[in-house]
Amino acid sequence: MRKKRFHKIGGYAILFTFLSLPFWGGPEPSNTIEAPSERHFSPGNALPSIDWSKPDGSCTTKVPLGGGYYRDEKSIFVQGEETNYFELNGVDVNSFKLLSYDDTRDVKDKLSYVDTRYAKDKHRIYCNSRVLNSVTYTSFTVVAENYAHDEHRVFYSCEEIPLAHASSFHSLGWDFAADELHIFHRGEPLLEADVGSFRVLNAHFATDERHVFLGGEVLEHADPESFQVYNTSRKKSWVNTQKQGWAQGKRGVYFLESLVIQKAARTVRPLGRGFAVIDATVYCEDKLDAELDGETLREVSEESFYVADKSGVYYQGFSDCHTYDQLEGADPESFEVLVHHLEADVAKDKHQLYLGPSRMKAPRVHLPSFESISWSKYRDRTQVYRLEWFDGPFVLKVVEDAGPDDLRAYKTEQEYRCRKKERKP
């Protein structure tokens, strides 16, 4: 086995740090007054979940609405810091709904880090955990993931954009938008941009007749006429956004602001997680990686934390591509990801199960038939299994008295037990 040349990934510290952040990001809105109540629920193992226990031990199911909002029979909850869920005050539960936007080019998928943060009930408009009191209710419209406006004002992530004209405001895709006089990126005007020739290329790059833009900044010395990108997918995921950081122009190949090679490349194959294969040579962001085989390097699945070449399987987690582990004994030919999750990927090969960079602690399973039902729920031809974590490593456990089909409709063993209890006369 190839000797590991990078640092060992130390548990899930990076991941838990990520999950402890507010999902909506950005500054706190200043034009709002409604504060969340003190009451909150914790999902137990630091993962967003729809099935929690009430203080009395009985069952409750909270349905995710998107954008960090959840509901049960009586209340609306919004995700706050440190994975706590706060109850919103004064909400009309029956009429509460997430506001969407009409953009058929965008792909909604389960791995999105954020969804539209705007919602309403029959009386008010909400953004995250607060009420937008300054807006006109009847004309309020969401035009993109973070952009919205009424007849007078334009907002980005709950904050009003002073220069924007609501009457001509429209989304250009990703975090770019425009009105008749300005181009905006994440709510900030791009003063150098020419409105008439401005063209968005992907999540990172845009051009006008004189400039190449990387987000809200001009990419110095880049040639807009020759500049091209290699991924334009609208799929919202961290991996896909990383792939879109690779581009090429007259000066050479770029990864974001870095000029990786100063010559034209015949082929550029972005792989996500900061990797790309350029003319059969592997690059990790702006550095050459001589350890991996460029001819055979591939993503095991599109969103997974794993890559593989002819010699082995490698795991990155939330680390950048400079830090990865080779999985001991993993077979690259039969290796497959069963389910991807922000917590850790679950995978198998013909020999064993894997959780992230390590072998999974598990009972004996029938590997050929072993499959995922959800990230925490699995089955083979005879048993149902639950992936559990309580102040220690994750462990796969058999769900007693449950056959392979019993848990298909349930997200957790707890919910299965509750529903089973409820069905008893």
C-alpha cells in the first residue's frame, strides 16, 4: 500500500465546526424585530433531523420545509446556531410556506447547503428567524436563492440593497443580479462592470467586454475574449462549486485566482475537492500532485468525499485536496458509495463497509445485498441496521424485531418504535 504522505484526518472536528454554523450565513438582518423564543429542540447527534423526542419521551415529527424551517402540528421552527431549532413566535402555522422562485435552470437537490430563506404566512414576510416589516406584503417576490424585492426595495440575504432599482431588478444566476444600471454580486455593486456586455459563466466567473470577474473582484490580466470555464452546472453543492473554480484563458489554466500553469492545456478535467487532471497530470488546486495517477483518477461518485485511482481509494472529508487518507485494503474496482452525507460518506467494497476514512464498526452483514435506506438506516437481505452515535464512534447496530421492509417508511428507529407503539390496541 502506498505510504501516506499527507496528514491524518483527525476525526470529524472540521465537520462539526461546519455544522455548528448558521446555515443561512451572512450578516444579521437589521430591519427586523421578531426574535426567536427561548424554547428549542436539539436533534441529538448534531445532525438535522425530522424526528425528535419531546421532554416527556413521547414522539414528535417535524417536517423540513426548506431554508432551515421546520414545522410540526402546532409550531414553526427555524434552525439557529449550534444546530438548535427555535420556535417562531406569532406564526400562522396553517398558511406558513417557503417562498420559491421560478428558475427552471436551477437544480434543487438534497445536498444544497442553503435554500431560499424567505417565507410567509397570511400576515407577514419572514427571512430566517425574523419578520421583514418594511416590505410590501402583496408585491414581495423572490427572484433567486438570496435575492428578493417588493415594488420599492431589493434585498440580498435579508439586507436591503440601497442602489438597486426594484422595477428592473432581475437575477443573472448564482449570486449575480442586475438592474438597468448596475451589476451586483452577493448584493454588492460591481462598479467596473458594463451592464450591456456582462455575461455570467458559472458560480465564480463572469466577463464583460473588458474584464474577467472572479465573484465581486476583477481577475487581473485575464483576457475576457479567450476565457472559458469547464463546469456550468446549476446544481447547488459544495463539490460542484469547487469544480467551477477551474478555467482557462490566453495566459494559461486558473484555479480561482491562481494561475496554475502558464501555457495552454489540451484537456482540463475538474474532479471536485480541488483536484483536476490537466493533460494527464494531477493538480491539487495550484500545486502538482505526483502521487496520484492522472490517467485513472476518478470521483467514486459525484458528491462523495472519495476519489480513486488504479492503486487505491482516498478520502478527503471537509479537508482540502492537500490532506487525504488512503483507505487501508480498499478495492478500487468494487468500491462504491452507498450514501453521501455532510457527516461522512458510507461506502462498501467486496470486503467490508467504510465510514469516512475508516472501516465501519459493524456486525456481520451480507455485503452483496447491503444497501442504504437513508444515511442512518440500512438493510441487507435479512436485517435492518441503524447507524448510531453517542459521545463516541459511530456504530452500526441491528434493529431488533424489524425485517428488511419494516423501516422503509421511517427515518429513525425511534420513529419506528413510536409508530409501532401507537398501532398497538
